[in-house]
Amino acid sequence: MTDSKNMKLLGIELSPLELRSGRWVLQEWQIDQIWPEPQDNPPAAGAQEQSAKGNPVTWLPFELHRDERSAYRFNLNSVVPHLFVLCDDSEGDEWQPMQITACQDLAASWLDGEQKVLEYPMPEALQCWMEAFITEHGELIEVKKKKRYAGEKRPKDNEQGTESADKSTPNGCIANNTTSAEAGDHP
């Protein structure tokens, strides 16, 4: 059994979906079901088999990463959390699942690369597992650097008590010497 604190093996069952528009027919794929790893005789990662419906099932590792905790939190806080599956369509008409994630940032980068990505509502058991992972490792708080605007000067560390130090405001920004009337602002 490959179940660990940060990884679970999931079976991705895909089913064909026929889309029609007038006389045009397009075959797409959709996730029919996501299977948890069976307790007895677990398959290897990347193994493929057929479901009872005759659809292909591919077993992929679903791993949580500490540096993606803020993306997991964003996904869990959405109305319907989703799993995202990267698929390869290079072999014939069948799509082959390659990777699974709950990180919307990673899924967006796949889509930006014009790759095939399917989404599926996340089962509650996986939501609880992700919540426990975030609780154990703590929330990842992204610290953003303060933006500097054009025309602002950076105070020099070696100048103490100089004129530039006197111009700084209480929040550490450099004050502009022009008045609002000089700058062209009108009340």
C-alpha cells in the first residue's frame, strides 16, 4: 500500500464524450470516476486496467507539496474544490492521464502550455486529508514586497541624519517635496 502522509494512489477512470455541432463530431474525454487505492492487491503507480464499464483506469500518485499549501487552501475555500488531471493525447484517440494535482496554479500553467487538463470535483475524504496536511504543516503565508513607485528614491543606509532621511514619512516612504498645487492636483 502506497498510502503515506503526503501521497495517495488514485485511479482515474476516463470515459469518451461525443460532442456534436451540426454535422461535426468531436470526441473528447471526461473523468468518469476517481477510485481510491484498493486495500488488497494495490496496483503500481502508472498501471492501467479496465473498469467494469470497459473504460480505461490509470493509477497515479496524488502527492501534496508543502510549497503549494496556499494554492490548496484557495482550492478548498472555493465553492466546489476540484482535482486537476493532466492528460496526454498523443497516442491515437485515447487520452492518457499523466499527473494529478489539487494546485490550481499548476493546472493553470498546464493550460497555458496548451495541454489537455480535466477537472473533477474533489471527494470529501481527500478534502479532509488536505485539510489535515495544511494543519500539520501550517498555513503558507505569502509575503509580498512593498512596491516602489516611479520617482521614489531609496534611502541610503550610509547617510544618517542627512536631508533624505528627514524626508521619509512615518511608513518609510520618501516624501515628495512638491505640493499638490505644484503637482497640478485640484481639490
